[in-house]
Amino acid sequence: MRTYFLTFLSLFTLTLGYSQDTLQTYSFTLEEAIAFALENNYSAINADRDIIDAQKQKWEVIATGLPQITGDVSYQNQLKQPVSLIPGEIAGGEPGTFIPVIFGQQHQATATATLRQKLFDGTYIVGVQATKAFLSYSANTREKTRLDIRKSVTEAYGNVLLAQESVSIFEKNLETLDKNLYETRMIFENGLGDEESVDQLQITKSSVENQLKNAVRLQDITLQMLNLMMGIAIDAPTKLEENLDVLAQKQIDLGLMETELNMENNIDYKLALNLNQQRFYEWKQAKSRALPTLNAFINYGSSAFADDFNFFSSDQQWFDSSVLGFDLSIPIFSSLGRSASTARAKIALEKAKTQLTEAEEQIRLQLDQSKSEYILAIEEYETAKQNLTLAERIEEKNQIKYFEGIATSFDLRQAQTQLYDAQQGYLQSMVEVINKKTGLEVILNEE
């Protein structure tokens, strides 16, 4: 029995140790979280795979114009051989009669290898040229994915800090309310106050309790969302090393407002430019279909014939053959089909040029709007900080007045509600500063 117990204890210890090892704890600053996500986010991983896929696709296009070798092996068993008639006089028969004969043998095997090579094909040439644009598009798509990840992780990180700070503030407010409610109830029970004052504080306390419960739930949910964005298990324990106030202060950079827009750095402009390149090569390819195509081929084969299936016998005789040839295809008349296709490709190119111009104007507008929103976020952050200081002072004075009998419970509740709003406004203003700066950086594409 003791042996069984020791064995069970050992297995339990090993299992517990394994569980602790697999439950890795993470700790990140904002920049560390972004760097981790750029390596482990699910979309980032697939974006890297798309680059490899694009490179393979490029070679797939190029390979169609390189030598192609195919091998063919065929076997025929003529279960009922065809009969031919020859004039009877050839075999000494009567003129006008015919003799049935069978030509060939029942079994036939053939093995052939063929080498083919494109000598000229306009669509192939354009296709190879277009692979460079396709690789550029894949790289830009990956870059956009990484910028989106950076923005999403920043927002998720800020939301976690917001939820954590909210929990801390609600707990502090609830502690103060419990103290006020206790003192007010004692005053009422001693006949020195009214029941309405107790009820007013109880209403405020119930509201704060609900907000605290919601903040605790949001704290877990926002942390899970951050884990998901970083590509780790949503239930993994993750610790954030940044403080919301300090982080917001770090994100205030008015020098960023002076940064000039380099249109060629903007990812949306790059993608619009890629679309132009794609449409241009589609137009060239449509025109190239009017050009002739020239291919060369050479094959070598061997055939064998037998009355019985004995092709693997050393006595079997094989007959070799070889052919060298060229295929020239000249488009002559397509009932104006090619002309219509080329015209449509040209229209698509012109539309892409218009879209590129529109994209440039939209990016400039987005930049101005983003700068304005960033300045507003900074200004509201400073205002919210001042408002919070004022709201704390007002609430503190109303508490003193309330317990001295100068202010009513309604006045106190109004001051407390104003303080709670100022607290949440201050927290939200810090998150806005962080998010608006990130949005501006995405447009400028400045790390």
C-alpha cells in the first residue's frame, strides 16, 4: 500500500510540475507587447507565409517558360484485331475476289519522352514582369498587417490599463462610501439626521458596486483580448508593466505634428500604387495576346509489338523514333474579341489612376484630421486632469459640509457623481492620447 501511495505522490508531483511549466506567465511593456505580437500574432504569421507563397508563385510563373519534359507510356491490347481486305490475285486467287488479312500484332507498347520549350510568348513575358509587382503587393500587405497589429495591440493594452485603473478607483470610492454610509446611519439612529440621507448614500453605493463588478469583468475580457492579439492563450497570466498615466505622458509628442508626410511611406498609397501596376500589366497582357507564339519540341520514343505480352523479355525487339518540330500560332481574327478585352483593360487602368489620385487626397485629409484629433486628445487630457483635481476638491468640501450639517445628502451625492465622472473622463482621456498618437503614426508610417 505504501508503494502505491509513493507512486501516486510522484505522479501527482510530476503532473503539478508539468502544469506549472506549461502555464507560462508573461510580462510586457507596451513596446514589448507590440514586438511580441509582430512575431506571434496569428495574422502576422500568415502574412509571413503569404510572402513565401508569393515567392513560390513567382517561380511558378517563371517555370512555365523554362524547358518542360514529359514522359508517356502506353500499352494497347487489341482484343479483336481489325481485318483488312486485299485483292485475291495478289495471293494467286481469282481476280475480283478479296482475302481477309490482319496487319500488326495484338499487343503494342510505346514509351516516349518529350522536351518542350517556349521560344516566344508575349503573355509569358508580361507575366514574368508582373511577378515583381505581385511580390511588392504581398510585401505591402504584410506591412499593413503589421501596422494594424501595432494599432490593435496598443488599443488593447490601453483598454487593459483602463480597466485595471477603473477597478482600483471604484474600490477606493466604495471604501469611502462605506465609511460615509456607516457614519450617516449612526447619525440617523441617534436621531440627529434623516433617513433620506442614508437612502441617498445607499443609492450611490449600489451604483458604484455595479460599476466595480462590471470593471472586474472588463478587466478579464480586455486582458484576454490583448492575449489574443499577441498570439498567446487567452487564459495565460499576463502582467502589464506600464502605468496608464506615465504611458500617456510618454505618448505626448508635439514634435510629431511637424513631421512631413512622405506619401511613398504611407501604406494605403503603396497599395493603391500596386493596384495601378497590376492594371498596367493586365493591359499589356491583353495587348500581347495579338502576338504570335512560337514553341519548339523534340521527342524520343520506342515501340514494341508482340503476339503475347512479353515486353520485359530480353528477346523483345524495340523500334526507336524521334521527332523535332516547331509550333507557331498566329492570331488572325477574333471577331474583335481581343480588341474589346484590351479596351476593358485600358479602362481598368484609367480607373486605377483615378483611384490613386483619390487615395492621395484622402491620405492628406486623414493626416490633417488625425493631427487635429491628436491635439484635441492632448488638450482634453490636460483639461480632464484639471477637472479631476477640481472635482476631488469639491467632493471633499461637500463631505465636510455634509457632516457639519451645512450641505444636504443630495448635494453630496451630486458632488460624488461629478467626481466619478471626472475620474472616468480622466482615464478615458489618457487612452485617447495613446490611441490617437498611434493612429497618426500609422498614417505617417513612422516608428
